[in-house]
Amino acid sequence: MRALPLRLRSLAGESTGSYVTRLAARNGLAVGRLLDSVGEGLSAAEVDPRYTELYVNRAARERLAALAGRPLEELVRALPSTGEEHLLPDGKSGQPLWRWPWKPHGGYLVRGCALCAAARDAGDPVWLIKPNIWHICIQHGRFMDNSRDDRDLFIDLSRGPHVLEAERRRAEFVRTLGPAGRALVADAFGVLAHPTVGAPRLGTSRTTPLGLLPSAVKIAHVMVSAERRRLAGRMSPQESGQWLRQAASEFGHRVGRSLTSWSAQHPPLAAPVPRPQRGTHLPLAAPHQQVGGMQSVDELTCVPWSVLADVERPYG
């Protein structure tokens, strides 16, 4: 299959629907015409990448990479929904398939940074697919979320350097620790949502993540010190109690009580957990044995839901 005449640069984390819509527009094609070349599919009426995500199977993914003129590995790195865990099942005859359902199968469609898009010659709005309903562009100091209101596209964080620093630390934390790092950050948000803490929950208002993020990152860094020892089989019940007392002295007794709920889900292990091949990543172990790329704070945190059982989404 020949590549389309005009190529297109993507934003990291862009939704497949956003990318395909922009690729079609750049080449003067209707989206449906481009998708005819990708494979056979079904879509919701009046598809709009602000509201829906496009999914493909393995054969359609190869066709899309060919049409875009990009190596398959590069396409998968750029578009999270083309990763293995999000692929559609292969058809019986192996035909390429795509689906554009009403809602994403996982994650949230979040507005991309317009300055990042402009640097990649993207004239149309770009939509990202993210595990949670917000995204912070560290490079340009902007906070975006899943709001579709075109009058208020972002929040300028130039007056909140502490938030940008917290996001840098969070990103480095996850890069260093891998999926286990994402789980610990989610747990830190869960700790802050515990009723004993008295902090607003994620989802209370648009800006709540900005207020919680610095504290969540600090808590996650304290958590990992205990989790490293636990996974290495070097955390006894006595040491766990000592760690909780130290954490309570640092963060206050309210957060300390919430951390007790978290610690109960991370009991000492009788034997060490083998480390993953990537040296800096933490191994995954109960209660976080699987961490999906599009799982939200609600889905990842192990802080017991029972503490907020009267709320449908207690953490987000």
C-alpha cells in the first residue's frame, strides 16, 4: 500500500481518531474515504474525535501505518490506542477492521496543547487519549482537560511553578519506576481522597488536580520507600508500623490515618518479588499485579472504596 502524498506529525499521546481526522484533512480526503483504505468498520453517526476514539485490529494498524508513511513501531509509540492491549480482535478471515464507538473503551479524550500542535504544523485542534481527565504540558506550562468549551482552552500555569515542578517530578517518577509508579501515584491521590484528610476529591472542580498534585507526588515518593523494602522482602510488621509513624509525623495525623488504610493493602511479603528486566522499574505485586495503560486513578488505587462507598467515582 502506498503512503498518502502528505505526511503528518503527531503529538505524543494523540488519539487515533484525532490523528486520522487530521491526516484525512491534510490530504483533502473525507475521513470515511481514508478509513475505506484502512479496512472495514462501523462508526457512530457524526463522528467527532472530541467525543470518540478510533480502534483498529492488527491488520488495519499495519495499513494505517503504511498510509501515514510511518514505521509501525513509531506509530504505536505515538498513538496509545494502537497498542497491543487496545487492538480489536482479528476477524476470522484476517481482514483489517476498525471501530469508532460512541465512547472510548478506556481513558479520556483530553485537549492537546495548542502550542505543541502548532510546532507540528497542526492547524486543527488535537485530542489526546489519557488515563485521567487532565493533562499538563510541562514545556508550555498549560493545563488542559476534557472540556469541550472552545472559549476556555487551557489554564496558564505560569503563576503556579510549584504545580509544574510537581508534574515534572511525577513524570520522572513514572519513567523511573514504570507501571508500578503509576499505581503509587494513583494510591497517593486515593490517600488524599480519604474522608479523614478533608481534601477535595478529584472531579470536585476543574482545577482540583492542580491543588492535589504537589501533595500527591510527595506522598508517592514516601510510599515508594516502603514499597521497595516490601517487594524486596525486607519489610516486617514492626518496620511497617515505624514507617507509618514517620509518615504521620511528616504529613500530619489525618494523612497518617489514610496511609494506614493504604498500608493494610500492602502487607509485608514472605519472599522478595523478582525484579523486571528493566533495572529501574519496580516489580508489580499484589494489590497492583496489572496496570493498564489507560486505567484511571479510580481504577488503579487500592485505597479501599468502602471509605467512600456512597460515591460512584470516589477518587475522580
